[in-house]
Amino acid sequence: MNIRELQKKVDEFEKARGWENFRESLIYAHLFEELTEIGRFILEKEGYKRNDLGHSSPGEDIESEFAQALTLFVQLANRFGVDLEKSVAKEMDKMEKRFDPERWRRSFRDGGGP
């Protein structure tokens, strides 16, 4: 499925359930809730949050969390009339010109990276 197809499918799904009545601010808040759950997976994976030391586990289904976050993101894009496929292609073109790959690789090799 390409991005345009995804946007159409999410739009149809949302409208079939009457969800177009939800305000954008609620979708935005829900998106952050899902991103926070992804963040919990990352913190647990990297050992910062540990179940054996009193933290709760975010569960096992990180794929579902990414899918939920993407769907909510697409809902917001649809609400604002953003053609994500076109916008991403345009932004990637700008980023290709702005962020020279060799300069970035050299920066990491020279100790300027993470």
C-alpha cells in the first residue's frame, strides 16, 4: 500500500465510524499517547526502565503501537488536507540538499556524533 492509499483507507475508516466529529486536538493527544507507549518500549529495551526494579512493562506488541501512531498521524494529515506522499517527497529532496551524507559520516567518525 502506498501513502496515498493509506490516507484514503484511513479517511474511509474514520468516516465510516463517525470519527470525523472528533476535534484535531483529541487526535493529536491520542497520537502522543501512542508515541509515549513506543517510548516506553525503547526505555525498557535500553535497560533504563526495568520490570524487575518496579517499572511496568509496555507489553509485547510494538508493531501495534507503531501502526496506531501512524494511523493517527495520517488522520491529522487528512484533516489538514496534507498529501503526505507529495509532502514527504518534497521534504526528502530538501533534506538531500541540506544534509550532505559525507559530511555527516565524517562528523561521526571524528567524534561529533551521538
